[in-house]
Amino acid sequence: MPIPEIEKQSPAEIERFQEKALKKLLQYLAAKSVFYKRHFRNHGIQIEKIKHLADLKYIPPTRKEDLQAKADDLICVNRNQIIDYITTSGTSGDPVTCAMTDNDLERLAYNEYLGFRCADCTHNEVFQLMTTIDRRFMAGLAYFLGSRRLQSAMIRVGNGIPELQWDTINRFSPSTLIAVPSFILNIIDYAERNGIDHHQCSIKKAICIGDNLRNTDFSFNTLGKKINERWPELTCYSTYASTEMATSFTECRYGIGGHHHPELIIVEFLDEKDNIVPKGEAGEVTITTLGVEGMPLLRFKTGDICHAHYEPCKCGRNTMRLGPVIGRKNQMIKYKGTTLYPPALYDILENIDGVKNYIVELYTNTIGTDEILIRIGAENHSESFEKTIKDHFRAKLRVAPSISFESVDYINKLQFPSMSRKPIKLIDRR
């Protein structure tokens, strides 16, 4: 399938298309959603007056706390119409449950199909799925359904176990990995230790989930550089998604942001007072789902801070592009007068030789301000190495967090607890 026609239209035409879809959504919510009926009534919202995307500003946003406290009231269908229950990972609070109908699963398949097409994938692709498809995880299921829609092949290996990943590559010759990019470094390490020439294997692409690969100017960050330097034959495509939005933003070959699919979602960028940020400024990604039947959301604030980019892309799409996640709003750190987000810490740590793995811990000190402790898995526990690490932080961020050296195995256990569906880099104890 070529690029959907709506993604090639002018911004004005895309806006008109979405305004029609918004009208339909508001009518659906007013008829079916206990939560939004109450929301409209409590805030004096007359949905017939919401005619343009700009009118959304009159509707107070929905927040994660609403989903955590009122999940049942957000479900718009009878229980016997629910086909699948999915939960968020819970890394930024209590997990949120999302109920999906058969139509929602079809929409999820179409969404991931569009993402694969952004990454130039075809029905000849053989995907190696290196994320879990169980544990109530949406992403693995979405990739599997999208692959079926693309009529391509998928090998469901799951996460971890580098030996099994390479056995699968050697046995089935897949063309594309679907993986957390930090784990790609692990399979490169395994290949180099075991005499496997990864430069000559069948893998040509990686659809990357979870970790940022790029800086805000779209240059590779430290993780992206490391993968590119050690496996230059591999083309990596960044993605952004969340369970609540059931929609993904995937880079095309030009690597300048994840493409918006206007059939599936309306996106706004809000400041702390819920106002639209001026173009060019970063804001909290706030989404309104289109075409969701089971648990549609209206102006849901995701907590992720990103830039939007509106210039047409050379790939032929005219839709908005989403830049890399700068950080999560609730993970913002005020440390010794400096505002930080965890990804800035990760990028520095990834660039220090001798740091094998790490966990960033945030806590509140006795005077009520933020503190940062970085637990580092390393063989070198010397004072000079600690000074080197702190000097890196001072050079980049002007401040240096506390450092604690641990065994690599201990940090690995912290990163991969038994119930986790993805690696953990941050423990927020504030």
C-alpha cells in the first residue's frame, strides 16, 4: 500500500478531516462514556459547540490519575464485547488497564501496519520480535497484528537470551529486529565474544522501542552512535507510542521524527497550565484517540515532553512529526538549581567506558529537595574512576550526582525484575 492519501494532504485538509472525526467521537463519548458524560456535565461542556480542533482548549484534559481511579467509567462497551485486556507497565505509577474490542484490535493492526510502512517494510519482511507478547503488554501484540496485516512473517522470540536470538537469526534468516535498542548492544557483545560475524548476517533493520536513539536535533545520541558504530549495516528506526493511545509514531528513512497518522489520533502539545505551547517549543504530548471503541480518550496528557515538527518530509508525508522524548513531566528533577530529565543522565552514562550498566535512583532529602544516586555496575571501583564519572556530569550538566558502585550482576537484577516487561533504568522514590 502507498502512503495513505490523508497523510499527503495539506495541513488545512488534514485539520478538516480530523474535525469531522472529532465530532463523531464527542457524540460517541456523550452517549457511551460514564466518565466523559460526567466530565462534560461538571465542566459545562456543550459538545455541539466544539467544532474545530482549536475548540478542544475548552475541554479540561484527562490525566493518568483519572484512568487509574476511574478505569471502569471510561469503558464504553458491554463486557462481552471486550476481547483483550491490556495494562501499562506501571513504571510511572500504578498500571492502567485498557479494554479492547475486536474493532480496536483491527485498528491496532492497522496502526502498526502504517508504522512498518513508514520504515519501508514490505510483505517480504521476516521480523524477529524481541519484545514480550504476553504479560498484558500491548506493543508485542501490536507488532504481531501489524505483521499479519502486512502479510509478512514474524518469529516471536521474546526479550533477553542473546544465545537464543542468534540461534534464531542463524536458523531463520530474519531481515528486521523489533527490539529495545540497549539490548541490541547486548547481542552485538554476544556475537563478538562468540565469533559471530554480525556484519554479515541477514539482519538489515531494527524497529526500536523504548529507548531514545536521537537528540532533539535528530542526530544520534550516545546509544544511537554506539549501535551505528558497532553495526553500521543496521538501519535503526525510532518509534514512540503508549498503551493509552494505542497508536505509534515511527520514523521514515530520513530519521527526522515519528510520523503522525491523522486517521488514528489528534495530538496537542500543552504547557503546565494546559495551554497550547507556541510552535517550536516543547510541550506535553496530549492525545485524543480516533476510532477507538472500547476505551477512547479525549485530551489525555501522556506525561511525555516532546517537540513537534511541521515541515513536509521528503518521504512524501505532510503530517506532523514527533521529536524524541525529552523526558516525562512527573520525572523532572530539580537538582541543585538545575532542571534535568533522566534521559540526559542516561546519555552521559552510556558514553563512559567502564560503565557496564546502571540504575538512576531519585529520592527526597531531609530538607525536601531532589537527590540523585546513580548505582553503577563496573569492574573499576576506584576513587579516580568516580571522579572521572562526576567530571563528565559537571561538563555536560554543571552538576554531579552521588555515585555508588555495585556488581554488574546486582544492577542487572535491578534492571530486570521478574515482573518487568522492559528494562528499568529509573527508580523514583520521591
